[in-house]
Amino acid sequence: MPRRTVTAAPPPLPARLLRDSARWFTEGARRKREARHAQRCVSCGSQLRSRRTPYCSRLCQWRFQGGYFWDAARTYAIHRDRFTCRSCGHRFRVRALEVDHIVEIARGGPPLDPANLQTLCRDCHREKTRAFLRGRSRTRSSPELTPTPPPATADDGDEWFPA
């Protein structure tokens, strides 16, 4: 008798990913349609040569799509920084570079805003991440910053978890 393997369902997509992709099909499509009709670049507003594409250059395409997709935002940040680590100032090949959030998403930084993205080499990115995690663990262990649970009501039971 042949063995049957049970495959698990793929994990659900994060809400942020679904929201950004939904924006691409609504807001993004509308903005591209309007730009094509006005013969203006959807990203920078410069005059287009034809209505075939809503972008005047590949950089404008990455900038616009970077508001909706991580790969495009990453590519735009690397090209904007000219393959240079913003921390140490050395130039690297693409495979040795990582794109980092200046204000971490955990601290409320926007995930796809080009102004919040910087290009770092692996070593500098690792060091920045370690510093962030060290600072985060210090704030969690300090007694004055430890969250206190709200008063229990009959509605919520034991569903409160500290962040």
C-alpha cells in the first residue's frame, strides 16, 4: 500500500502583506491609469514619451512599486544608495548588501517608505540589529517599564498577554 503524505496548508499571509497588495490593485491601478492618460510619470510627474508605460525610467518604476512590494523597495534603496553601505561607506556587490529599516517596524517605522530604508553591509546590519535587540531586552527587564495588566473584567478573562 503506498504511503500518503499529509501536506500542511501554507501559513496565512500577514495582514500587512494583504493590505499592501490590495492597495496595489485599487489605488496603484488607479494612479497608473490616471498617469498614463495624462502622459505623466506616475512617480515623478515628468512628461512621458508614450502611453505604453506609466514610468519615465526604471528608477521611477522601482520607487512607485516600492510603496507596495518589498522587492521593489529593496531594489530602489540599493540603487539610490549606489551599492554603498551607509554605515561604513564601503561599496559592495548586491549579494553582500542588505536593506535595513532606519526606524524598526517593531518601533512603529513604516515598512515600505523609501525614507525609512537604508543600505547596509551584512556586518553593519548585524551590529545594528544586535544593538537594537540589546536595548529591547534592557527595557523589558527594567521594573519601571514592565507593563502592568489592566484590571480584569468579566468580559476578557485571562486573555491579556504582555507585549
